[in-house]
Amino acid sequence: MENQQDYWTTRYKNQSTGWDIGYPSTPLKDYINQLHEKTISILIPGAGNAYEAEYLWKNGFKNIYILDISQVPLIAFQERIPDFPPKQLLRGDFFEHQGKYDLILEQTFFCSFVPTDENRHRYAKKMAGLLAATGKLVGVWFNFPLTGDMEKRPFGGNKNLYLSYLETYLKTITFKACYNSIPPRRGKELFGIFMKK
């Protein structure tokens, strides 16, 4: 975990965060707007600056857990949202995290891992393990070609590639091209809803 922690901490400190748009992504914001049960437990892994968590919090959701391998974005989030409970800001390795959640929000987190077969299977298996019996994994995955460059994060993929991992452990409710991406990402994002099998 130490190497990953150092890698992401350096990127946050250097503001080398081209994926960070500074506000909640439209596909996830629109999904959140449809949620009515505000007591559900929500995990946002690889949350970064966690704009979706901020949006949830300001809209009355209180059982939100933000997980990141680097302390830097967690500190920044606490400064931005001082009334957010510190115990719900979690620094740690996603693969070691324990818990059960009604909803896990994915904002291209999958695309941050070096795209080995092992990493992608581990991700899908871990997501399924963190979901409560009727829990959902909802999120956005980048839809652009996977290059051979093993350092150029975020990494891409396509619908069939992602499903080859996700459907081993999860049931697909929907997985399609985003109709409401922000202009710079139009045609480059997939929106999915998955449930535990």
C-alpha cells in the first residue's frame, strides 16, 4: 500500500489531477437526485476530493463514508466541509476495507488501477463483498481505449471489457453510454448500476 499511497499523495500535492472537474459529475449528481431514502449507508472509494460526497451531505444524506489511500484529499475535504464527521473520513487501502453498504458510488475508481487481470478481478470481487444483500454499485467508467502504457492513469476500457470482470460477481441492471456527461467527456463515459448476485 505504501507505494500506492506515495504515488497518489504526490499527484494530489502536485495538483496532477486532470480527472478532477471541481464539482460532482453530472451522471452521479442526476442519480443522487433520484434517491429518497437518506439513511442508506454510502461508500465512495478512491474518493479524491469527493464532490459527490459533499453534494450528498448538503442534501441530507448523513451515512456517507469517504475512502482514499491518501490523506491529502481527506484533509482538504474536512477543511471544505468542517461539519462532516471525521470518523467517516477513512484513509486506507480499498482492498483491505471492511464493511457493508447499501450504495457504493464509483467515479472512475476502477480506471485508477494498473489494468492487470488480477487487479480488475480483485476490484470486482471486493465491490461485491462490500455490498449489502440488496446493495448497489453505481458509477461512471471511462470509455476509451486501453493503451499499453502502464503508468498513464486513468486507464481506459470498454463496456465488454468491464463486464467481463463485473459480471463474474455482480448482476447488471444497466450499463450504457452516458447521455449527460460534461462536454469534455461526451462519448467517453459509461454509466452503470450493478447489484450483488
